[in-house]
Amino acid sequence: MKTLLFLTIPLFLAGCLSPSTSPKPTYYLLQPATDFARSEKEFTLPFLIIGPIDLSPYLDQPKIALRVGENQIEYQDYDRWAEPLDVNISSVLAENLRDYYQTPNVGQGAPKILLRREQPRVLILINRMDVSEKGVATLSTQWALSLKGKDIPSIVHQSDYQTEVQGTDMLSRVNALNQLLTEFSLALAKTIEEEM
């Protein structure tokens, strides 16, 4: 028994001290559009808050979701979002809308000086944001513009986008999702322009 114990201790220590064979995770971020459209109108915008962004529960985690069937999701152990997805989406939308309206008056939150006033807010639900194993990226959203102090009820909009992924690696998939978020940003900006 003692001999067996003495033989297993070096093997145990060797396992603890050997370099890990697991690959390191790769982290991804969605990015604002580099050449986003600009409004043709001169548009006076009060401070507009983008969010909160609500995610469908399957998206509310760091691992990137891959849709491997109509009713099946597979989480990628080593491909992860670099920050909470709702924060990343809100940041990208705010940056794209600042470019569109050519104003700094769009953000994920209002500056403290404005907190006592009710600010217009875009409320967004991301129902689906993933890539299928066949290489189709899908973004499905519902959103409404909340204008406090107005008698007009908020209109709930539904937007669905799809595109083919140009490649099979994870970066190609993230780029395809980024493209859909840019399309959603433009539709969002134009609709807000009409409603305000």
C-alpha cells in the first residue's frame, strides 16, 4: 500500500506541474461601423439613451452560441464575448447613431447633469443573435422609443435580419453578426428620426 502511494505521488505532481493542454479562449467584440451613413436632415436631438438592452436568456452569457439545429444551441467553450453582450450592443448602437445624427447626444446612459430630466430612451429586446451551422447569421429584435411626457404610446417595432457568413471560422461569424447590427442601427436611426 505504501509503495503504491509513493508511486502515485510523483505522477500526481507531474500532472499538476505540466503545462495545460487546453487552448486559450479567444475573445470577440462587436464594433461600430467604420463608414456609417449620415442623416441628410438637420436633426435636433435631445440626449437619447440607448438601452436597456434585454437579451434572450440563451445569449446572456460569455460563451458564443452556435445554432446547430432548430431547437439546439451549442456553446463554444473557447470563443467568448469580451464584455457582456448587452453592453457591447448598446455601445455599438450608440456610436453608430452618433455618427448618423452627427451629434454627441446619444449614449448608453445620460450624463449626471441630465439625470433629473426625463430623457428619450430606446428600449431593445434581442430575441435572437446567432449563426447556424449552415453559415446563416440571424438577428431578431423588438424595440420601442420611449418619449416621457408625451401622450403618444410607444410603437413596438420588430426587425429581422439575415446574411450568409463569408467563411467558417468564428471571426467570420462575428463579422456577419456585426454586419446585421449595422443594418439594424441604420433602420433604428431612420425610424427614430421619423418618430421624434
